[in-house]
Amino acid sequence: MKKTIVLLLTLLLCLFFAACGQAETVTSPAESTVPESAAPDAQEGGSPEAGVIVEADPAGGEEAEKLAAILESIDQNAAPGTAGGSLRAAGEAAKLLDWAAQTGMSAEDARSATVGWMSPKGNDAQTVFAEKLASVDEACAQLKGENAQGLLEDAGCTGSAYPWNEQAYVIAEAIMAAAGLRCAP
């Protein structure tokens, strides 16, 4: 099982790095449709190389940082198989779904940000995190069911944005896929 997860994570990382090579669009001055007089210069806060256009980060730095903080919280607080572990997982799931319901990130951006957060970790740390995230995934499924309000109350999540919109669950699914908990589409 661990070898399969590690293999899937390695494959996802390879795909992520291959996609990173295509994410940034840079055009040379000869290819640019911006007239030289309109090209930004270094004094105006533009690129020191006039005529070079670089697209903005589609994942959004601030939203990626918020997601990284949630993933870090899951890594620190989720404790599957321990007393109170399911309630902790429910609390972490509520944080994740609250963020996912209001984020401007697409599911693909969330998947890429998750892979980026996980990639510096070693294989053992990635495997442990995937186990913790699996408990949060189970809690997400329970929070989509009939007793969601009761589970939130038991977990002490009185300020959550329950019920969550469908976008929240789609983004959560993308995060689970990035960690190897789902088959890639």
C-alpha cells in the first residue's frame, strides 16, 4: 500500500513539474504584440528586459498560502486511530471546506498547490500526511451526510459556514486526488 502511494505521489510530482514548465508564458521582444514604447521598464516596476511578458501566478499567492496553512494544520492536528481522532478530523475538514467554499482557486490550482506543498516532504512524511488526510476525507464525507450539524457540534465547530456549496466539495476532492487518495482523472 505504501509503495503504491509513493509511486502515485512520484507520478503526480512528475506531472506537476512537467506542467510547471508550461505554466509560465514568456515571449521575446520580437514575438511581443506590445509596442516597445508601451513595454514596461525597470524604473516603472516592470521587467528589466523590455518586452518580456510574464503571466501572473494562476493559483494566487494568498489563497495558496491559506491552503498551505490548512494543510499544515491537518498535518499537525489530525490523529487517525486515536481517541478523539475522528472529532479532530471533523474540525480540520470543516476548516478545509470553509476555505474551499469561498476561495477563488480552481480545483486544478488547489491540486497544484497541494502537490507543491507536499513535494518538499520526504516519502515517509508524505505517506503519514496522506493517512491524516484520509481521516479528514472521511470526515468530509460524513459532513455531507444527514448528521453533519451534530458532528460539527460534537467537534466544537460552531463558527463554520455549514452547509457548504458544491464548489467546496469539488476542491476538497482535488486536494484528496493530489495526495493520492483518488485515482487521477
